Amino acid sequence: MRTRAGILAVAAIVLIVLPRFLSDYHSYQFSLVGIYFIALLGLNILTGYSGQISLGHGAFMAVGAYTTAILTVNHGWRDLWTIPLAGLVAGAAGLLFGLPALRLAGVYLALATFALPIALASLEKHFRAFTGGGTGLILHLPHSELGFHTSPSRWLYYLTWCIAAVLFACAWLFVRGRTGRALRSLHFSEVAAASSGVNVAAFKTLAFGVSAFYAGIAGSLLALAVAFVNPDTFPLSLSILLLTGLVVAGLGSLTGIFFGAFFIEFVPIWSQNVSQNAPSVVYGLILIALLLVFPTGAAGLLAKLFGLLRRTGL
Amino acid sequence: MKKLVLPVVIVVAVMAFGLSGALATPQSTPGVTATTVDIGGTFPFSGPASLYASIPKGMSAYFSYINARKGTDGKRGVYGRQIHFTALDDGYVPANAVQLTRQLVEQNHVFALVGGLGTDNQTAVRDYLNQMKVPQLFVSTGATTFDADHGKYPWTIGWQPTYHAEGAAYANYLNNHDKGAKVAVLYQNDGYGHDYLDSFQAALKNKNQVVDAEAYEVTAPSVQSQVVKLAGTGADTFVIFATPTATIQALVIAYKIGWHPKLYVNSVSATDTFLTLATNAAGSAAAVNGAITDQYLKDPGDPTQRKDPGIKLYFRIMNKYGPAGARLTDILYLYGMAKARTFVTALYAAGKNPTRASLMNAVNHLNEQNPFLLKGVSIHTSPEDPYPICNDELVQWNNGAFSAKTGLIKGC
């Protein structure tokens, strides 16, 4: 417990100080890491804890992003206020999806979630007047507020990571204790969970709602970061990317999520530097190698490291 | 409680330290050194519009030529500065254009963005570039807004004649020569397609002349259902406001289903390269013959223009600096080269120590006789008239060559 708090403190200090040593552009990239971090926190609750596979989480990010975009562009809202609202709208969408999803499990649920981003993209293009259609909506660059004077990228970095820290604490509180145990029991055996008095339907739907809420906030921040939203900003590959990040992080663990987020932001870029012609191949190879060596993801690796340290008496 | 005091103090001190250092330090003139000028742009080297990749290649070839030759001041490059042009692949996807443009500005620290391609792509980055006060010059799209909204976005300007002017030119031709035509339109379902369609319809005297207009998505693999539907309306005139791949498909499908309407093909897709591809795919020149389009550039595919000094210069530069094995009759190389020449003209006018502001000032007061444009078409801007190229002419394709249908039309 002490070592965990220690690690978190060190991580917090590093995150606070990092922009001083980073260029604007790298600060921006680390903001994206923060955004993926938030999305992965949510996906972890759904897939890592309650065991429901979602191949369409990018769609909930899109819901949050469009909420922010439509409110700021079409209705002139101040961007900060739209962030929690985007989370709530996406959370509601998640709950709505979670209800019919109760009838599905495993592969069939995955297929149903697969349809989400595709259906959403068509809806976005159809309601042109509302969403800007294929051309999309263009937002203003985030300006530093609340008395701070800094570049848009660095402001975004601090905004993202502050929200990420708060949501991390919330996720930690959510999964410890009864709720976490209930969710994990759903993963292992629904029958056993039901016979232990867990309301399976309620918790499964709740997991969808909460994870969609997180995705919505991440999507809202992504809209502010990229300052542009159109159906292409949330392709199917984003949902797969999130799942990849979760697996790299180590399913069902909060500690590895930072590494998962870091991986999905930077490794595709590094792959492009390695090979201009086939970056996806390089990315795939790195991913396969990583999972072969660390099948339990970053969290497993960290656990092994600390086990090692403890054994050597440190 | 006491145990928390020290950690809290440390955290607060670190925050103060971290935040104080996070203030950005501006650069003097990004992208310009004593010996180099860095510029960049995003283009579709891959994806549904990859046939446009010839444009940045033409631009690169011209910049290589400028970097190697000695100018009138005896120096290579522009005032002794070599032009470094970074063309990145956005795959014609606006979200990628946003990411890559940001990278060019914040990581590559380019002086200006030049020639970026795609209506929706360049619209997506326009706000960002104007807020960052980075010149977005001579975008490779005729969408009217880039010139029309120059007052609102002073760092952004187009280059080619607007789609508005082009759509209106086709409509006026129909008004004058074919009032009774029943028109079917195929258009791309995005800003580019809508710009053409709206301008075309607005300029038609007979508002009921368009019997049907069908849209297709950029990402759609085929336009078959749309073309079949349009053919079914019994229209005798087919207007195509589509990018090259979809245009070629539409021409081939129309021919194969036995529909032989009078053709109007938008200039971005009616080059020698694309019309020849359509002819070959359809197996007959009749699929494409008679197609009317709009031109303002000289045509390297036209054998009668070979003696023209501008065309000779084009071939000389492309043979020496162009990509190996390039099909030099592709007018898009010439388009890129013409645009690059305009940029070089503006860069000279920006002075011996150019800044982004002096570059924009030069761009707002352009007066260029470009050897790659048709005779009578010149490049001219002023603060009141931010439309660089205003004149063009309608030409007709027959058996591998264009012939003029009208004289020069003034589009703005």
C-alpha cells in the first residue's frame, strides 16, 4: 500500500513537471496520452473488470466529442462546462446500449459493439445540419483559463491530466469494495454471481454506463485537443486501438493503464519512423513481441518487478 | 496529518516550478534561416485521391530546379536560401490532415503551409493555422470559401479558379447553347461536391433543368447505383462533380449501360491522364468524347502546345528533377509546378529577410505572368480581390486532345 502511494506520488510529480522539459508539440502528444488514459480507465471497468468485450468504445468517445463540438460551435458554450456534460450524455448512451446488450454475451456482444462506430458514423453524416456531416465541426483551440497563461498545448496537457487524476481516483474507489468484487464476479461466472446475490443485469448495465461516461469525457477532451470533429475522427480502428491499449496495460488492473495509453499514442508514430511504407507491420510486430514476452501486460510486468524487489529485501 | 505536510509542500513546490517553466517561448521567424526556408503541406499520397500525388511531386521538382539554378542575383534558391518542402501523406482524411499540419507547424516549424490539398482537409486546418498565424497558401482546392473568406481568415488564400466560377461557367454555357438540356448530376457528398453543385444550380436560368442529382461518399467503392439511377431519369446531359476515381467509374459505367449523354466533367478530374484512363477502361473513346471541361493551365498532353516555351520549361524541369518514370503528360505535375512558381514569386516579393507577415503582404499584392498558365490568364491579387486566378476557358475533349469551346471567361 505504501509503495503504491509512493509510486503514485512519483508519477504525479513527473507529470506535473514534464511540460517544462517538453516542446509544445510533445506536450500535446502527452495530452493525447492523458486522453487515452481516461478512455482506457473506462474500458478497463467494462472489459477488464466485468468482462464484457467492447469493440466499439470509440463510438462513446464520438458521442462525447460531438456533444462538446455541437455545444461550443453551434451554441457558444464555454468549452470547460461541456466536458462533464459530454461524459453524462455518453454515459446515458452507454446505459441505453447496456440494456439490450444484456441479451448478448461474449463474441456476440463484441459483434454488437462492433456495429456501434459504424452506425454512429452514418448517423453523423445523415444529420448534417446538426453535426456538420462529412465536413464536420471546427472548434477553437483551447485557451488557457482560470488565471493561467500558457500555450494551448500545455494548457490542454494540464487540463487533461488533472481530469485524468480525478477520474483515476474515482475509478479506484469504484472498483475497490463491493462494486469491484461484484463486477469481477460477473467476469468469472454470472451464475455464481447471481447466486451470491449480485444483481447481474444492474451491474452489467452500470459497467456500460460508467465506462461510456469515461469515454465521453475522453472524447470531449479529444475534440478540444484536435479542434476538429468529423465522422473520420473516430474510425473503427480507434476502438480496436483502445482495446489494444487495454491489453498492453494488463486487463483488470489500474496500474498498467498509463503504459497502455503511452503505447497506443507513441508506438504507431515510432513505427512510422521505422518504416514509411509499412508502419502497420512494424506496429503489429512490436505488439506481438510485447504480448509474447509479457502476456499479462504492463501490470503483470510491474507486479513481477515489485515481487522481485520485495524478494531481494528492498 | 503531520506526515502529510512534507509531501504536500514538495508537491506544491514542484507544481510551482513546473508551471512556471511551462510558458512558451516564441521563435523569431520559424522556418527561415540564412540558408534555408522550410515549407510543408499535406497531400493524398495514399487513399481514394492518391491520383493527386502528382501535384506535390510537381511542386518538389520545381523547388529542386530553383534550388539548383542561379537566379538573377547570382544566388541559388531564393536570395540564397534553399527551399525545403515537406509533403506529408494525409490519405485525403481531414482528421489526418489536422494531426500532420499540427506536426508541421509545431515540430517541423515550417515557415508556411503551401499547396495543401482537399477541400475538407484544408477547411479543417484553416482555423488552427489562422489562430497560430501561419500562412496557408495556395490551397489545392477550388472551394470558393478559401478566397471568399480571405477577410475572415487573412492567413489563408486559394490559387486556382473557384468551383463557384467553374460551376457557373458550365451553367452559363448550357444557358447559351443548350437551354432544353435535361441534366443529371453526380456529386461528391462533401464540401467540394456541394460547392460545385450549388454554384451550378444557382447559375442555371431554368431552375428545373436538373432532373436529378445523386451524391456519393468519398469512401464508397463504387458509384454504380448512382449512375444507374441517373441514367434512368432519361437525362441527356451528365454533369460530373467528382474526384478522378469516381469520375472514371461514372464514365465507364454510363457507357457500359448504354447511356450516352452529353458530358460535363469538372476540371479536377478531366485531365488528359484521367480521361485516357476512362477511355481505356471503357474500351472506347466514345465513352469520353465530347466531354466539356474547364482549363486555365497549358496542357503537356497536347501535342500542339509542345513548342510553347512554358511547356518546354516544364519538360526540362520534370526530366531533370521529376520522379523517375513519371507520365509527363499528367497535367497535375504542371499544376504543381505552376503553383510552386507562384510561391517562389511571392517569396522573392517578401524580401531578403522574409517574415510570415511580409510573405502574406506579398501574397496579397501578387502580379505574376506564369509561363504555365494559358495565354491571357495571369495571377493577380489585391487586398480587395483575393482571387489569384480568375480567368479560364471551356474546352472539349475529342480523341485524346482538347480544343477550345469558348474564349477566356472571367470568373471573378
